[in-house]
Amino acid sequence: MSHDEPAGASFWVTLTFAVITAGATALGGMVVTLRRRWDAALLHYFVALGAGFMLAAAVLEMMPTSARMTSMAAVLVLAGYLLIHLVEHTVVQHFHFGEETHTAHAGVGMSALVGLSIHSFFDGISVASGFVISPRLGLLLFIAIVLHKAPEGFTIASIMLAGGYSRMTALLSSIAVGAAGILGAVAMYPLRNFVGEGLAFSAGVTLYVAASDLIPEVNRTEHSRVAVMVFAGVLLYYVAEKVIEAVGL
């Protein structure tokens, strides 16, 4: 347990950034539901960029910081990773980031909605944990989360359409997934004395999403430029860290 309550950004600052991530998810859903055509290559680039940034954030920042705050960090990182693995292979019947091109039955859409909402809930915990600790960490984790939010919204809307649901239901599903992130951020504040534990657990979730969800999507593509974008994501993390430090946060 973290014995001292960290002094970070206010609840309202955290909530603002959580709402922005939810908006990015809804935007991804709008791309699918309001347009007949979209650029699939652009989605792949975002997935790869987000994967690199999230990997860097989890390994270089979230895991070391949580290890300094709680002796249970390593166990909780593993627990977070395994929880999402369990959810994706039990609750979710069929899931991958990106466009769903196969016809699916209605249950697949509902299971994907539950699975992605759980993802999103812990994304909110990640952002809130970061801001509770410091504005610098909060901003870094916000960038890591928001980079994959549009692909997340794109994914759930696409799956819902493939399951035979209406465009409005698909759009509402992306909004619901985004709202789950807001709930996660709000839920973290009453438990902010356990922020080290929350950060460690969400580090495991982040690691799973980056390494087991996003990277396999990168590997599906045949274009080397998409693979290079993973490295660009890591570089973007470094640049973001330096810029945030330069402005004194």
C-alpha cells in the first residue's frame, strides 16, 4: 500500500483529460458509422504509433514508478496482464483491433463491447493514477492512452456493424466504451492512497494492450512502414517526455 497520499493534479483536470480520451473513442466510432469509406492504412499507422508509445510508457515509466511506491508492483503488473488475457479469451468471443471484415453474430458484438469497456475502464485508471502522482506522468499516460482510443472506437463500431446492429447502435457502443474510461478515472480518486497499486495493475493492462493486442495487428500488415511506426511511437514518447520536462511539469 502507498502510505502517503500523493499530491498531483486536481480531480477536474484529470476528468477533463479522461473526457478527451472518451471523445477520441467516439470519434473512431463516427469514422465507421458516418462514412462509407475510410483509409485503413491510416488506422494501421495509428495502431503502430500507439503500440510503440504504450510499450515505452509501460516499461520505462509505469512499472518503475509503481515499483518505487509499492512492494507488490511486480505481482500487480502480472495480475493486470493476465486479467485482460482472461477477459479476451473468455468474455470476448472474437476480437482484434481494426476493421471487422467478416459477418458476425450479435453475441460477438456484445462480448466485444464488454471486453473493450473493461480495457477502457483501466485506461481511465491509468490516466487518473498518473495525474494523482504528478501532472508530468498524467500527461504522458494521457498521450499513451489517447493514441489508441480512435482505433478502439473504430474497432467496436466495426464489430457491431458486422454483427448486424444499426449504425446508431454502433456509434453508441463507441461512446459507451469511451464512457467506461471516464468511470475508471473517477473510480481511482476515492482510492488515491492506493495509487501505486493502481498504477502497477494498469501497467500490466497497458503492456497487454500494446504487446498482445496492438503489435499483432502491426504484424498482420505487409508494409514495413507500419512496423517502423512502432519505433516512431517510442521516439514520440521520448520527445513528449522531454517537452513536458522542458515546460516544468
